[in-house]
Amino acid sequence: MHLSTVGYVHTFFGLIAVALAFYMLLRNQRIDPTRPAGKAYFFAVTVSCILVFALPRQAPDFNPVPGYLLTILTLTSLFLGFFIRFWQNRASRYIEALGLSGSFFFSMVPAINETLTRLPVGAPLATSPQDPIVLRSLGLLAVLVLTLCVAQVVNIRKQRGPELFPAGQLVDRTGDSG
């Protein structure tokens, strides 16, 4: 298993982010951007994602599109989830939870793929990203993250009440009354 220096640093920050996400999800059932662990998660994911664009491209079958697409999705979810709280809207708590959970999901896709196609060294469990064990693992991840997102929405609804928008908040501004 050969990684460049950039690859090792990218992996290091990615592992920190995954560990922080698991810690927060197990402890609080969500990634909390207001806590120190949440801020460290934001930093680690951001650094890991930025380093994707600096990874060497020597492999003969290297295709940057899937990795770059996942990186952009990860960063978009991360920044949306992290900064939406500054926009005062009843939907912001939902967007925060789903965005940060999405950033975790998008980070785990390449993590699962790379782990299964590289480890154990010399005899990896999978031969390619299309290997059935990789696809099943990603399917399981998707189900777990979807379950997490549903649980987060349910918890937010319990804390805030059943309505996303309280009665009277949405007003007909056309002037027509019927």
C-alpha cells in the first residue's frame, strides 16, 4: 500500500473527522457545530477535502471525477450544515442536522472504498470499488445514515413541536383573500 505524503496527511485528517463524528453521534445523536468536537470535525473534514485536490495522479486508471464530486458534495453539506445556524429560520435546525450527517456520509463513501480495496495489505478484501463487498458496505452505510437522519428529524420535531412553520407564518402576500 503506497500513499504519498499528501495522501497520508489527507488520510490522517479524514480519520480524525470520522472519529469525531462517531464520538458526537454516539454521545449526542448528532454532529454539533457549536461544541469543540464539532469545530474540530469541521476543520478536519475541510483540510481532508482540500487535500483531495492535491493528491498525486500517477495511477494509470486514475479518474478524478468521482473523488472530486464526493469532495464537493462533502464540502457543500459541511458548510451548509455548519453555517445555516446563523440564518434564523425554523428549518435551519433540520438543514444543520441533515447537512452535517450528509457530510459524514459523503466522507465515509471513499473511506469504505479505500479501506476495503487496500486492507489488509497484500490481500485486500475487495478488488475494486465495484466489488460486491464494497457495494454492500455502502448500501448498509446509506441505510444507517438515512435512519440517523430520520431519528434526527424526529428529535428536532419533538423539541420544537410538530409544525415546521407555525400557523400564520406563511402569509398570502398577493393581496387576494380568496
